[in-house]
Amino acid sequence: MIGEASFYGLYVPWIMVLALGALLALWGVRRLLAATGAYRWVWHPALFDMALYLLLLYALSRLTSYLQ
């Protein structure tokens, strides 16, 4: 994994960039699930959203490690 990213001279940890990407992806997936009515089948929506966020973050970190 890349250690840090530079944005206009400001160094931020790469995991922060991935976390922001996972948050944006989660926003889109949540809107899609809400529009299709899939949240009716979810027992605890907050717990489901947290697990989905962690899965997206893991997928992004694995994807970027393969791209190196």
C-alpha cells in the first residue's frame, strides 16, 4: 500500500483517501438500496451500513494494492 498522498503540498495518509472513496461509494450504494426497497429486509440498518462501508474500504484497499 502507498504510504501517503500529496495534495497541493499537504501529505495525507493513503488510507484517508481510500476512506473518502469508500464513503462516496457507500453513499451511492445506500441510495440504490433505498430506491429499490432493499432496506425492508435489513434488520439493523446502521449496522448494515457500517459493515457495507468496511467491505467497500477493504475492496478499495485490495484494488489499489493490485494496481501497484
